[in-house]
Amino acid sequence: MAGLRLGPLLRYVDGSSATVWVETSRPCTAEVRCAGGARHTARTFQVAGHHYALVAVTGLAPGTSTPYEVFLDGARVWPPPEAPRRRFPPSAIRTPGRDGEIRVAFGSCRWAAPPADEKDPVGPDALDTLAARLAARPAGERPDVLLLLGDQVYADETSDATRRWLAGRRDPRRPPGSQVADYEEYTRLYYESWLDPDVRWLLSTVPTCMIFDDHDVVDDWNTSAAWLAGMRATGWWRERLLSGLMSYWVYQHLGNLSPDELAADPLYAAVRRTPDGTDVLRAFAAQADADPASVRWSYRRDFGRVRLLMVDSRAARVLDEQHRAMLDPGEAAWLREQALSGRGTFDHLLIGTSLPWLLPPLMHDAEAWSAALCRGGKGARWARLGEKLRQAADLEHWAAFPDSFAALAELIAEAGTGPGAPATVAVLSGDVHHAYIAEPSWPGGGPDARVVQLTCSPVHNSIPLSLRLMFRSGWAGPARVLGRCLSRHARAARPPIDWRKTGGPWFGNQLMTLTLRGRSARLRLEQARAERGEGRGAALRTVSETDLA
């Protein structure tokens, strides 16, 4: 009898369709049965001995809520018979209305929460606390979609339990040590993260959009050409990268696609029509490594009159020092087309990129300084120093790709100006383990839309005190002066815009939620905090609310 190993995850949802992802214990037919009698099925496909299905649910009506159950070969597996029914309401597919309110929750950087009987070293998990609130108030406010902006799993920072499991299958004294090495070990990370009962139920009933960041593969993935050359010289990197891309495609990327996109995807078709899709998927990952521009991980989603562009700011990079770019030419052209096409049909443009576009000015100038040194403008000795600093201090955000930073500023200004311009353009990011709001200004006047950088992380992680102090001080006047001195030293070009912090910084395990209705936008930041009193658990507490439009 087939069992449900992981899931269900409610992934893509629009006004009339949805997809539900599952991992099963053996080959079978996965079935989603909706209230009212509709049945939708898909046969599992196999990768590296694991079995998966993505069930397309069609015929839904806009603005409705449809409870569902999951069956494998005719036997019900979700909700599981051991589930505490009082705690978790039935999983349901909620479709957005044509012109209704849209709530977009987002965050990044989540270590798997430890078991309930163990002390959590980094405090309450924001996803666990969100699940508890939704379960306690099924008719209350809830996100229409949850954006997970990177570091869904940590391949290079494993838990004590995972390290013990790894030691049971190979010698941890050999590289990559306590980090994951192959596809099987990646599956362990997803089990550890997504089998958490609260998170499992949450992901079964709130649609999710995902994009990777560095820790999904390794810290500072694709920092520079020198970094990549060093990694390729190791004996373990290739297997790690191929396994990371393969598992990302299965566990995260497939669910980002609509049923129509899945039906037209030749790789998805090839994996499904072979008894074992491992070799097909591995060849795809190898091609993505050899020619990153041949693969597009970025995607677009529309929610009523809200357009979301999720941008790959890791694998799409051009690392040649003289042509360095955050996005390869094809990716940049795709982003431009999606941001400018159909203007007037959406009221809000959301650009999801795991790495913040607007950083504290001192950090921005330090990254631009390092990039200028690495290009060789001050000679070979300074170039070597610049590369060492870049890798040691993680200087690899948008600011470290100055031409790309400027191009994004130009695109946002164009998208936000003139007839049909949206009310807001919001860049949604994570990565830096704190939250803040920043707003840019353009010389001579900016776009008609209100433009904001909304940064929110971590969902469940920590940040050292030294970095807290740096992030706080990086916005101050003395820091700006120091940054300008660095820029002048390297003769780095000044950015084409200025910006200021208008909210934060906030530190803690947290989520931001955008509530979008018509041309209005309201932002709320909530943090997961332990409740006073033994056994009272944790809850999300509002820290800030801001009207953006």
C-alpha cells in the first residue's frame, strides 16, 4: 500500500485551477478529491528512488473555498487518521476573486524547527506560529499566497539530528563533512523541514511561491568567477550542485508553474514518461551548470490585478569580471518584458528577488568598492584584495553588480511612470536576517508609482550581535561618509539613485504581509514571540503597520 511521505503542498492557485504536490512511498496514482465530488488524478514519477506527483485541480470558481482530501491508489492518506482534528481544520483550496483583496505574506531563511519537546535555540518559528493562528481561527484573515524568498533548506548548515543521520551513511570526516552531499541527503532536509506538523498543514492550505538563495546549495553560491573556480576544484562540488538543482526542480520549482506551463514543459514530460527520470533530470542539471543562461528559474504569477515577478538572482549571474551581471542578457530581457507588458492591467508590481536591491548605504558602497577593485581598476594587488574581501564578507548583493543595480533602477522607473503605471512597485527580498523598508529617489523626480524595498528575514534563524550593530549603523550619516570615501578610492561610479530607510531595522523571526486592494497597499510586519507563562507557546505579534498607497 502506498503511503504519503511528504505533503500535500498546495502550490499554484488561480481563479479556476490549482496544483497539489505530494511525495509517496511507492509508485501509485495520486488523487485529490474535492468537496462536491470532483476527482483529479496524476500518476507518480520517479527520481533517485523517490516517487512524486503533481495533481492539477481544475474547474474551480473564483473567490471560493474548496476543502479537499488526498488518496493514493484509492486509500485516503490526507488528512492522516492520526491527525488531531480539533487542531487542524480541513485543508482547502481558496481561489482569489476577480477584483478582491489580495494578501501576500513573505519571508526567507528558515532553519527547520526542532521537535516540540526540544528547546528552540533561535526562538519561535514564524511559520509555525502562522499555522497555529490560522488553525485557531479558520474564518479569520489569512494569506492568499506565501512567498518563500530563499533558503528553504540549509544544505551547508545542518541540524544535530541530520548530522547524526549523515554520520550513519558516510564518514563525516571526509568532505563535505556535515553538509549534504547528494540527492538522498537533500531529501532528508525537506523531510526535516516540511514534516513539522504545523508547517505541513500550513503548506497544505496556503498556496506557496518559492525561489532559491545560496544556502539551498551553499553559502555565497556564485559570488564570483574566482569563487566558482575554487568550488569546481573540490571533489564534492559537482555532485552537490547537481543534486541541489535536481531537488530544487522537484521540491520547489515544479509547483511554481501553472497547469498550462506544466503541460507545455518538455522536461516535465520527459521525466514523467520514463520509468526513472533520474538520468533525464541529471542531464538537465548538468546543462544548467554548464550553461546557466539555457535555463530559466524565474517566473511570473498574476493574482487578480497584482503581478508578481520572481527573479533568479543566484543561478542567472554572469561572473566574468569584465561583464559581471546579476542577470544574464536573456534573463534581463525577460524581466523587462514582464514588467512592462500589460501595463494598466495590474495595480501593483511585485519583484521578488532573494537578495535586497537597496542595502544600507555603507554596505552598498563597500560592495561597489570591492567590485571596482576586482575589475582591476587599481591594479592586480588591489584586485586580489578585493576578491578576498568579497568572499570573506559576503559582498555579493545587487550592489556588487553595479550595472545590474542601475539597470533595475531604470526598469523600475520606466515601469512606474506614465499612463497605466501601477500604484506601487515593491521589491521583496530576504537574505540579510533582519527586516526594513527603504525608499529610493531619482534625481529630477521619480516615477509616478510609489517604489519600496521590503526586506524580511529570517522566518526562523538568528543573527550575531555584531551584524545587528552593523546593519543599524550602516544607515547613519557617518557610515554614508565612509561609504563615499570607499567609492572614491576605487573610482566606483555613484549609483543613479539615492535611498533612505523609512522603517526598521527589525530583528527576530518574522513575516511581512502586503494587503492589496484596488490601488491601495498596506504593509504589516509580524514577529513570532513566545507567550508569557509555561506551556503557552508562541504567537505572531504586530510590530509595524504602514500604508504604502
